[in-house]
Amino acid sequence: MNFVQNIPALSILLLMFCGIVCLVLPARWARHLADCAIALVCAASVVLWVAFLRGQEVFTYSMGEIGAPFGNELRAGMLEAAAATLFSAVTLLSILGGRAHLRADIGKKKVNLYYISVLFLLCSMLALVYTNDLFTAYVFVEINTITACGIVMSKEDGYTLAASMRYFIMSLIGSGLFLIAVSILYALTGHLLMSNIQEEVAALYASGQYRAPLQVSIALMGVGLSLKSALWPFSSWLPDAHSSASASSSAMLSGLVLKSFIFLLVKVFYRVVGVTIIPTHAILDLLLVFGILGMIMGSVNALFERDIKRMLAYSSIGQIGYIFCGIGLGTIAGVAAAMVQIAVHACTKAMLFCAAGGLMDASGGSKKFKDLEGAGRRDTYAGVAFIVGTLSMIGIPFFGGFITKLSLVTAAVEVGGWRNTLSILAIIVSTILTAIYYINVLAIIFRGAETGPTTAREKLREQWKKQMRLDTEYELAIVLFILLNLAIGLQSDRLMDVIRTGLAMFG
Amino acid sequence: MTNVYTLLKITDKLTLQFGSDPTGRFFLCLVTIMWILVGIYAQKYKEHQKHNARFFTFYILTWVMLASLTMAANYLTMYLCFEFMTLLSMPLVLHNGTPESIAAAKKYLFYSIFGATLGLMGMFFVNTYGTTLAFTAGGVLDPAKIAGHETLILWVAFLSIAGFGAKAGLFPLHAWLPTAHPVAPAPASAVLSGCITKAGVLCIIRLVYQIYGVQLLRGTWVQMALIILALITVFMGSMMAFGEDLMKKRFAFSTVSQVSYVLLGVFTMNETALLGALLHAAYHSIIKDGLFLCAGTIIFWTHKEHVSEMKGLGRKMPVTFGSLAIFSLGLVGIPPFAGFLSKWYLASGSLSEGLPVLSWLAPAILLLSALLTAGYLFPICIHGFFPAEGEPEAEGKEGSALMLVPILILAAATVLIGIFASPLKDALQAAAATMF
Amino acid sequence: MNGIAILIVIMLPILGGALLPLLDFDARKARMYYVMAIVLATSVLCLSLISGSEGTQFVLYHLTSTIDIAFRIDRFGSVFALLVSVLWPLSTLYAFEYMSHSHKRNRFFGFFTMSFGITLGVAFSGNLITMYLFYELLTLSTLPLITHDGSREAKVAGVKYLVYSIAGATAAFIGMIAVLTRGGSLEFNVIGLGSAVTEANRNFLDAAFLFMFFGFGVKAALFPLHGWLPTAGVAPTPVTALLHAVAVVKSGVFAIGRVVYYTYDAGYLAGSIVQKVALWFAAFTIVYGTVMAWKELHFKKRLAYSTVSNLSYILFAFLLATPQGLTAGLLHMIFHGLMKIALFFVAGAVMHQSGKTYVTELGGFAKAMPISFGVFTIASVALIGVPPLCGFLSKYAIAVAAVDEGSVSGYLGIAALLISAVFTSMYLLTIVVKAYFPGEGFDPASLKDVKEANWYMTLPLIALAVLMIVLGCLPGGLTQFIAGTLADAFPGL
């Protein structure tokens, strides 16, 4: 066993450990520790990824050397390593990008708690990525929920508290359904390790026994995880939660938390149910239809928003719809498209939320469009970030969004029948709507006065410009996000290879 | 065609070429002489109207295009001259600037363009199914290429010929004529009726004889349909003229009818009929120009436009009404005035062609039309010289020499060409022969 | 080396334009010199590329294993690039004067110049994906130009334009990917779809063709996707003239030409059901656009509908899928560009000098603005198709191509062409008559404040008039240039 095989376990444990340590550290130290820990985990994941690129085989890692079927297992392949890298990188950049707001939004006493939440959040996400055991998955799902609520709630105002409560409740329902599904599966198969369960499930399917409970459990798992990843119509909690939270939190929530559940869902479908069986299940059609509706409804709602963070939140619902549409198509190409979208959306949406924070800063803290006029000129980094984000969302080549559109269309075109028609129509409609509201934002934030400030509002804006604090971490984060987006756009071949190899290793 | 001169080679197949052949020369002389005479007349008439510089500019430019059309050696050149002639003659129609004249000019414009567009369609097909666009006796269509597409080619021929007929007032595209004439100044009406309609005739002659060829068209439904259209026009024109009180409009309907005499001869497709057609073209030009100049004189001096108002006017304007009488006699076709010979040849040409029904129907309608012509022309003179008892006499006076001399020349021509018919007839007979 | 030159010719105006809002010229002259310098340099460079570097291919980047961003200079693209690079300097000159009283001129000229580079990007694209990239960018760069004056009407027009364009581009994208997944190539290398055309794939490829046809057909103003064009008449005239009569709409037509001849190849389409469907839509649009133009009284909207109709002349010619169809379509693409831009310029001059926007208000204008209306008359007569002006040649070429092709749909198109010619004369000549002969009851004093536009606007007009006449009489050089596309598109010939 070579060193890299330790990385998954070490990453998770390191984060947990640092999180606990942060409890006793003063605020500044906690911050530095969190930054370093996450950076380290990111670097480690890259090492693991490179190892896989060089030919490392898929491996499982027994926790505590207790063998299956009693012990706990982690399993890592190309896809998991890539996901881990992505999650940790985006977390780091989100924290950097939203640091100024953290200072402003969170009380001095609570800063430690925030970083603890972040560390445990990333830990749970990585656990969901690496785990090979259903119950462990459930445990970390719950940890994820709690810490996610934590980072929302840390900004203490009434609105946020109400939103996070709602988020909490909806999430718990989702976790509950997941737990029920796990219980059923345990009862039917007697195993908790995913690979073992898969053998049993295959046998049960072949024999035809217990068909109904099996179907129900798969369905419950699907619905439960969809609830947590904001599939329409289970997404009503999202706009409030994501828009009221602080910039870093919104970035992490929209960009990563939702995705970690989707990753788990795909893992369940591949590793627990199996690639051959899952396309026969109606859950895929359900995910497809709801995904499509989400694509459209998310964009429709975003169109009417006059608050930039709510608009970005609804946009997330739309983009999550793309992912579920890809999964729902039922082909490997579809899942690959979903994975690409996970990567691209993580980078893009996190960037946009950080940039939104910057725009708000340049507008006296207001989120409303009417105050954001010209903000793109006052805060150029945010302006450029929004241009890049818009071009990516519309699907201009060279940007990440083009690759997701390309993969999703490729997958949709190959599928036959009603799925083909519906997805194509949905792609067209949602691209149009997305273009409209993003270009609208661009028009607003770049609106410049022809002459000097005349109205009261314009004078106010001049004041805001002077009040803006230049923050190097923020600028660095934005630049790195843009580069990440471009990297995906320019190196999509490598990315698709990674995903395909990863999916092959997955099941 | 002799003396072919290529003005411009646009592409390999599309060239602007001019040349002279007997038919073309005939029309050139005809329109030029008419243009000069009416031009002299207009020197006096222009006192009646404004913006004369504009009028004469377009007057001359129209002649230039018309003359070029007579000398056109291929389909493209003819089409170009046709279109430009339409565009340049339109301002003559709307010259007076009244809303009616502007509306009439637009009607003229669009009917002509519609007709020309149909004519253009012919060019598209001739390009593919023919050997060249240049006018060649016997037609230019390649029998090998046409094989299998006869219906298509016949329809194209029919539509393109009928299209150019718009300028010649062929039913159903004649409606612009009666609208345009009353509102245009008299000199303009004169050349419009007398000469510009002949441009349409010439285009049709070119298409029938030198593009599609008599061999293709003779005996087909196309020939029958065209003759029927011409006959309808002959009859209808006369009928409408008969009932019309506005003098210039009466003459306009008369033009509609008379030009279709010419077209009848062209469509009958034998040498005699064609001779009759060409003769009638000459006669009609002379006579109709004369009639319109008389109408203009009357309007100029008395401002009267309706026939019913002109009772007894002849006594006050003897020269004008005398000439009118001569023109009427000619148009009705009473020997020895010009007008008889053409009808004779038209009738005999039709009878000798041997088409079912139409052979005898055509002469019959010609006869009927002659009666109607008498009916709409003679009363003008009669009432002019011999108003009924108890009718008030109209006021008027005779005009200046500038206006009377052209009228008299035309009247003299009507008489002389009628009596000494041979020179013209021989020349035109030679011209007609070149078409076959 | 030549490959980099292609990149320069595209990026120079894009970067130059993008810099303009940053450079933020206050002085009008400074901005003028800057913009004109960039535009002229680009045009000159482009013309030298067209004449000297044909056959260059340049791959900029491999986006995925099957998709590249690549450029090429072939005759088909050169024809389009020629049109665009000749007309852009003229339009820029015109725009200087027209926009002299407008606001936000830096932004306007910034996007105006960027659009030049992007259009050249469309012309020099080496495959469908590259063309798609620039096609989408063109929508984005022309959007601020439409909404320039900030009025409610302009914003509505902008949204409509955006919706239609993105819908079309996405549909075309889907068609492209469909072709790609079935083993076809998106490169413009003229072997057609090659081995991808099997019995099994036929329906699939037909559907993909229709997606691309209607998708690109949005910019080509095909019925029923033309709705954005008349509404876009609210934009400043230089925009409507250059972009919506030349650059944007011709990009749509150009894209369809690429799909027909360089992706699918003429042999696939000839006689197929999709060809019939497409021809019928084109023929219908010809008549529809003309009739709507005749009914429309707003000057620029009338010309916009005329554009709708004329674009389908080009589409119709392309869809015949024959060598004559290809050359005829390209000829009309160029000639229509000249004629329509002249007509729009006159409409703009009228609006600029007198504020009048309806054709019913133009009585007697010919005397007040003789040069403008002289050119208008020439352009009208050309558009109607009277020889020896240029419009006759292109219409003639299209009709003859249809006769040669010989199918029923072809004849339908000829009928549409002829109907359109008559209506065109009606909607254009009524303006000419009204301007020259306002009739009695017209008071010349009402126009005493209306003067001819200054040389910035009249010089382009005169240049265009000269081109229309000269190219109509002596088209030899141009037709030969266009005929060069046949070597590529019909290699067997």
C-alpha cells in the first residue's frame, strides 16, 4: 500500500482535528489554521489525483484495519480525487473571496465557530465523496446539514435565522427519507458496505423477490437526496437561505454543498443499485422531468428578481436542474454531463457570489438592483467576474459553461424519444432565459453616468466608491476563480477523460 | 438584324446590343415623326401648364428610351429600355400634380412594371431553353432542350407576351390607359396613346416572331388565347368608348380597342395579318395623335372636356373639328382615308389563317367595332357642326398656328397615305416578310 | 504567419473597440480618428488577406478532441469578408455624423467596432463551432447598439432580439452537435458528411439540418422567425443599416450557406424533403416580407421588411444546391448589401435632417435633399431589378438558377421573386414619386429648414451609387471572384 492511499482518510481526519482545535484558538489563529488545513487538503487531493492519472488503480481503505463486512471503508478512484480537489479548492477560494464580509457579518466571538463549521463542512463533503458505507454516508449527511446551517446562521439577523430554520427542517426531512431508505436496504440485504449491497441487490433483482421494497428504497434515496440538493420543486428553501447568508457561505452552499449530495446520489446509483439496473427505475424519469422543470422555473423566477443574491440563488436552482437532467437521461454520457456541470457550476457560482459580495460592498451594502447601478465600474474585479460568469452561462466557447452545454446536448441528442425532445426544448428555453437575466445584470452594473453625478442617488454612489475597501484576498480569489473557469473551458478534453475514467472506476 | 452594335458586355450571355431591321426602323421613324409634331404643338400648349422644363426633359428622355427600344437587338436591351421608358414617361402622366394624376401615374407605373415583370420571366426561361437572347427570325428556342417541357414553355410564352401587352392595353391589363389619359396633359396623352403603346406592340412582335418563333406558337392554345384576348379588348374598348362622355377618356378607350387591332394582326401570325398590323400601327398613331391634339386644342381654348358640352363648337373651331372629322373617317376605316387598308389586310389575314371559329369571328368583330367606332366618333363632329335646335351653342375660338399646323399635317397625312397607300404598304410588306 | 494575420484582423477591431470605453475620449475628433484608423487598418489588412492568402488554415485551439477553434480563408468566406470590409469604413464615416448629437458615443463606437471584428470572425471561421462562437458574440456585441437610446421601445426591441437570437443559436448548436455525434464533421472541408450518411442516420441528419436551418434562420430573418428585425428599426440608423442589413443578417445567410455547401454538401440536399421544406419557407418569406413592406408606413420598418424579403432571395438561391444557386446567392448577398445600406442611409439622413420617420411625410423632400434622394432613386431602381443596375444581375442569376434546377419548388420561387419585384416597385417607387412630385397643395416653405446632410453622410451615399451602377454594368471581376467558390464547393466540376 503506497502513501497516496492514505490521503482520503488523512484528509478527513485532518479537517476534523483542526476543526476541534479551532475551538480553543483565538480568532486570527483559527482563521490561519483553517486556511492552511484546507490548502493542505487541496494539495493532498491533487497528489492523489495525479497518482490516478499516472495509472493508480481504484483502491479501498479499511478504517482501523477491520475488514468487511463489519468495518468501515473508504473507496477512492479518479472521480473522487478530482471531486475532492474541486471541493477543497472552491472552499478555500470562497473563504478568501468573502473574507471581508465575514469580518463584517459575524460577531467577533463567533468567528471560531464559523471556521469550525467550515472545516467540518468540508470534512463531511469529502467523507461523502470517499465513503463506501451507507451508514457512514448518513452520518456525514447529517453533519453536513448541521454545519451548513451553521454557516448560514452565523450571520445573525432575523431574516437569516428564519431562512436557516427552514433550510434545516427541509434538510432533515431529506435526511430522514435517506435514513429510511438505508434501513430498508439493510433489512433486505444485511449489508452496509456499498459494494456488498450491490451484489445482493443484483441477486434480488434477478430473483424478483422484494421488488417493491427495493424500488421504494431507491426512490426514497433519490427523493431524499434531491430534497437536499434543491431539485425543483423541493427547492423553496434555497433562495432565502443562500441569499441571506454571508458571501462566502452562499458561495459554498450553492457551489459545493448541493453538489456533495448529488455526488452521493450518483454514487448510490452506481455502486449500490448498479449501472445496469438503475435505468429501469422510474426515479430517473422523475429526476429528468423535475430537472427540466427546475431548469425552466429557476430561470423564470430569476428573471423577476430585483435582488442580486436571490437572483443568483434562483439561477442555482436552474443550474442544478441541468445536473438532474443529465442524470435523468439515464446514459453514461448524461452522467458525465452532470459531472461536468458540477465542476463548472461550483467554480462559476461561487465566483459570482463572491463577486456579488464585492458589488454590494461598492453599493453601501445594498443588494437591490437599483443601488447596484454602475457597481461594476466601481469594483472592476466583480464586473469582470460577472462578464466571465455571463459568457460562461450563455455557453460561449472557451468558457466552462460551453463544455457543460456541449456535453448535455451530446447526451440529449443520443437519447431517443420524449426524453430527447423535452431536454432539447428545455435547454433552448433555459439558455434564453439565462441570457436575459444575466445580461440584464451586466447592463445594470455597467451603467455609467455620462456626466458627473447629478441625482442624489448618483452622489451616494460616489460616496460608496470612496468607502470601498480594497481587499487583496478578494481580488486574488476572483482572479483564481476566473482562471479556474477558463481552465475548464480550455482543457475540457482532459476533464472529460478524467470523468469518463472516473465513472468507469466508479461502479 | 444588321449593324449590330454592342454597347456593353455585362456577362457572356447578357449584352446591351442595338441593331437595325426594317420593323425597328419603321417604328423608329413613326415615333420620331410623331414626337416632333406633338412637340411643336406642345410649344403652344405649354402655356396651359406649369413646370415646363421638367415636362420637356422627360418628354425628350422618353423619346430617347423609346427610340432605343426600337433599335434593341436582344431581349435584355429591350427589357431595359422598356423599364426605363416606363419610369421616364410616368412623370409626364402626373405632370399636372393633382391627386388624381398622381394616382393615375402610379397605376400606370405598376401595371407596366407588372407587365414587364411577366415579360422578364420569359427572359429567364429563354436563357436556359434558348440559344441566345438576340432577336433572330424564326425564334431562338432550342428544340432539343424544349423537348418534354412544352407545356411549361407555352405557359411562359403566353404570360410574357400578355405581360408586355400591358403597355399595349391588352385585356386584362388595360385599366391604366383610361385612367392615365384624362389627367395627363394633351401632348402627353397623344404620345402615350400614339407611340408608347406601340412600344408594347413592338415588344410583342419581337417575342412572338423573333424569340419564341411562329413555328412554336402557331396553332397552339397560346395563339388562340392571345387572339381571344385581343378580340375581347377590341370589342370592349369600343363599347366603353361608346358610353364615355369625357372626351379624352373616350379616346383612351378607343386606343385600347385600336391597338388590339394591331395585336390581333400580330397574333394571327401570317404575312398578310402582320402587314395589316403594321399598317394599322402607322395609321392609328397618326390618327390618334391627331385626335388627342384636337382634344387638347379644345381644352386649351374652351376648357371643355366633355363631349356633351361641345355642341356647336365646330362652327367656332372649324379647323379643329374638320380635322376631327377626317380622323374619324380614317379610324372607322372608310376608304380612301388611311385606316381602310389595314383593316382589309387584317380581315383577310385572319380568314386565311384557318383557325377554328376565330377565322371568321375576328373579321366579324372588326366590323362590329368599326360600327361602334363610328358611333363614338361621328357624333362629336356632327354635333359639333350641326347642333340640334334649341341647344345652346358653345363658346370657343380657333387656336394658334403652332397648334393647328401639326394637326393639319396629321390630317393631311391621313388623307394622303390613304390615297397613295403603296409606298408605305410595300415597305411594310418587306418588313413583315423578314419576320418569317 | 498568415494564420496570425487572420487573428490580427479579427482581434484588432475587437480590442480596439473594447478599449474605447476605457480610453473615454471626450473630444469628438480624437474619437473619430481613433475609430477610423482602426476600421481602415482592419479593412486594408482584410482585403490584402483576401487577395493574397487564400487557402490559409489556422487552428487556434483544440477545445476538445473533436472540436477546434480554427480559421480559414476560402473564397466563400472571402466574399462575405469583402462585403463587410468595404462597407464598414463607409458606415463608420456616416455614423460619425449621424451620432454627433447622441449620448454615450464611446460605448456606441466601442461596440460598433467590436462587431466589425466579430463579423470577420464569422467570415473567416474554419468550422461550424468557431462560427457559432462568433455568431453568439455578434448577438452580444450588437445588443447594446440596439438598446442604445435607452428608451422603453429600445429595451423591448433589445430583449426581443436577444430572445430570438439565443433561441436560434442554441437550436443551431443542437443541430451541430447532433451532426458531430453521428460521425459527421463540422469542418468546412467540403467532403460533406461523408460516411455519416447512412440509411439509419438519414432522418437524424435531416432533423439536424432543420435545426440548423431554422436556428441560423433567425438571424436570416426567415418567416416566422423574422419578428426581431422590424422591431430593431428603433436602433440608430447606422446600426440598422450596417448591422441589420449587412453584417448580422448576412451572417445568418452566410451560416446557412456554410451548412448547405460546406457541411452537408449539395448532393445530400438536392431533391430531399428538407430541401423542399426549406425552399417553401424561403419562397413564402420572399412574398411575406414584400407584402408587409408594402403595407408598412414607417420608413425604416418598411426597409426592414424589404430586408426580410431579400434575405430569402439569397436563401432560396443557396437552397437550390446547385453551382448557379451558390454563385447567384453570393452575388445577391453583395448587391443587396450595397442597395439596402444605401436605402437605409437615406432614411437615416432624412431622420437626421428633419426628424421625419413616415413615408407619408416625405412629400417634396427630393428638392430639399437632392443627393440623398438621387441615390435613393438609383438604389430603388436597382432593388426593383432594372438593368443595367446591379440588382437586376443578381435577381436574374437567381431566377436562371431556379429555371436550370427545374423543380417545382424552384418555379415556385421564381413566382415569388416576380411577385416580390412588383411589390418592391410599389413600396419603393411610391416614395420616389412622393419625394419628387409632391403634387399640388404642397407648401415648399414647410421644408425650408431641411438641408442636405453634410459630406460625412453624402459621400458614402455617392460611393454606393457609383458601385451600384459600375457593378451592374461591369460585374466581370466580381462574378469571377465569386465563381472561385465553385472549386471548393463542387469539387467534381
